[in-house]
Amino acid sequence: MKDIADRSLSAVFKASLVPRAHAHRFRHTLATELLGNGASFEDVADILGNSPEIVRKHYAKWSPARQARIDDLMERVHTGTDWTSHDRRVQ
């Protein structure tokens, strides 16, 4: 069975035209795509076979809530808004 899986993955990697393609690279892509589309850390952990804490540690930077906070902060800095008066809740 492992031989079939290895051959299948090799064919997928070759067809992808991704330089130095390997399973870990696609795992990372899957995790970031899932989080970017609204999956919870728990959902991604179930799919990847990790704990939510590990997923949060490695992929939290890809969550939409975090990106929204960064975008808001950058907008306030860019416009000169007094950001200390804004709601700074951690999500």
C-alpha cells in the first residue's frame, strides 16, 4: 500500500511543476488555505493529525482574524490615527 501511495504522490508532485515538491510543502499549503478560508485551528488540527496548539503555533499567522488585526493596525499607523483609543481585543 505504501508503494502505491508513494508512486501516486510522486506523480502528483511531478505534475504540480512545483520545484523540490514534497509532502510537507503541500501540507503547509493545505493548512494555510484551510485557515484562510475560515477553518478553525481545531478543524485544521483534525485534518493534519496535530493538536490545535501545534497548528496555532505554526500557522496562526495565516488566520483571517490575525490578518484583519494587522491590516487595521497598519491602516491606523498609515493614517496617523490615535490607535490607543481603538478597541484592541485579541481574537
